Amino acid sequence: MSKRSSRGQERAGGAGGSTPATRALTAAGLAFAERAYDHDPAAESFGLEAAEALGVEPARVLKTLLAEVDGRLVVGIVPVAGRLDLKALAAAVGGKRAVMADPALAERRTGYVVGGISPLGQRTTHPTVVDRSALDHPTVLVSGGRRGLDLELAPTDLVTATSAVVADIGRP
């Protein structure tokens, strides 16, 4: 990643960032770039909005979803143009049954609002699974912890920072 302007600045170590997600990456010493854009509150898909606004193919922009797997919250990270396979997510964490988490519960447990839930710097640490397709790209983008802010980083750094399992959990 190259150095960017204030609307896309690379950071690694040093000073803390502006959200729990940026602070978590900075504390871990992992390189990332902040990619800000003007969020439209009327957007139907936060992730597809980010891909278009940032000029990035949707396969590289990942959404963070929370599901309840056998009664515990689990984070699934998949491309924004696809959907989460709940059965595959459950299997990836050794569970039997998964259902999408209530959005209010997801907000309380992560400390973020829907549309800005980052897999990084969450209030409570949850088991995390990243879709294998993320590893097909040199960098991916995830929510930076607020609507209108994505973080670009290497997919292996995302896996490291979230202590994630990598599995086929995304579907077109």
C-alpha cells in the first residue's frame, strides 16, 4: 500500500486511530489505509455503496455479519456482493445451527452501529470466520467502525488481527 492523502492515509504502529478499529490495527502494528467516502443515508447496501464510492471491485469489499451459532455470537466476514452461508459458518466453528443475530444485540456487543460494524476493535471479542475468497486479493476493505469509513489491509493481516478461521462461508 502506498501513502495516501488524508482521505486514504496508511498507518502502521505509532499514534492511535480515530475509531476502535483503527486503534486496534495501530496497536497490532499492522499496515492499513483509511478510505473515507461520503455516506448516503438512503443507500440500500452499505457495502456496495462503499465499493462504488471508492472505485473498488465488490469482491474486495467485505461485510461483517454477526450470527448466533448454538447460542453464541460469531462474526462472519464475506464479500458485500454475496451472502453468508449460515450452515457453513456454523460448521467452521464446530457448531450445528446458525441464525442471524438481532441487529440491536450486534450493536451492543460490538460497540458499532449496523452499517459500520467493523470486525476489528469490537467491544467483545467473538469467534471470527473470514471467507476464503478474501485471500484471492492483495488487499481487502472492511468497515472502519463508522459509516463512510473503510479500512484497506492485507487479508492475512485481517485474519491475524481478528484471530479468524478461514473457510468457505460466502455464497454469490
